[in-house]
Amino acid sequence: MIRVLSLALLFAFLVGCKDTPKQEQQPAQKIRIVSWNLNWFPGRKDNSTEEEAKKHMQEAQKALKELKPDVLLLQEVRDWQAAQMIPCGSSSWMAALKAV
């Protein structure tokens, strides 16, 4: 599952890249890649309560807003639905997630 998500994210990023004209070289741009093990997301444990899951979700959302990743790789996420609940501000990431 992690490999599929990683490949989908990489594909989405590469598809979104545009070739720069050869006569005009642009300075290199930085790309922020975040790989994050969320530890039983959401809730931090199997069979977590709704309150624990909600708190974990809010913490993850807050952290991602601060990190502003261009590429996001997630580990230990319960399912696709839980992953989709984490907004990261990247339309490429969401497009890749929906395509898989």
C-alpha cells in the first residue's frame, strides 16, 4: 500500500512538472518532501475512541499546515478514507490519492 501511494505521489508530481525553455535557465527550486509515520492513524491505537481519533486528526492537520509539503508520504494510516481527511493543500497529492 505504501509503495502504491509513493508511486502515485511521484507520478502526480512528475506529471505536474513543466519543461523550462533551454535558452532560459531558471534557478533550482526546493521541493519539500514529508514522509510521516502517523502511528495507527487516526487514534494512535487499534480500536481507538472517536475522541482519540478526532484529536489525532486535528494534530496531523495542524502539523501539515505548518509543514506545507509538496510531496507527502504517509505510513500507518488505517485506510484511504482516513488519508483523504488530512488536508495538505496540494491538489496533486489529492489527485494522486483519488486515482489509486
